[in-house]
Amino acid sequence: MSHEDSKTMNDPFGEVELELTVDGKAVPLNAFSKSSITRVVAALVSSYRGAERYRDQVPRKLEIRLS
């Protein structure tokens, strides 16, 4: 797959609005990074009872705050 092909792939996980901040500083993320982070978090969440639907469904909103 060429670089151009990877740009045209429709990945709903890569289109998720995602903001990552570390110690108050924004970390820039491209579509691949957003997709990877979203998929990992969704996989972790989907293992919990009551959240099984997120195994195959993109979450509409997910918030995690570590302090």
C-alpha cells in the first residue's frame, strides 16, 4: 500500500476528536496516532461489563483525566 492509499482509507477511529495534553502542554497527533490511541482505549473499555458494544463501535465521547 502506498502512502497515498493510506491517506484515502476511511478509518472512523482516526476521525475521533482527541486531545492529548501532558503536564498542561498539548501533544500534536496525526490520524494514525488518534486511531491507535482510540483503538487501545476502546479495547480496554470494552473488556468491562456493560461496555461490550465498544468492541466494534467507535465511542462518541470518552474522557479520561489523570491527576
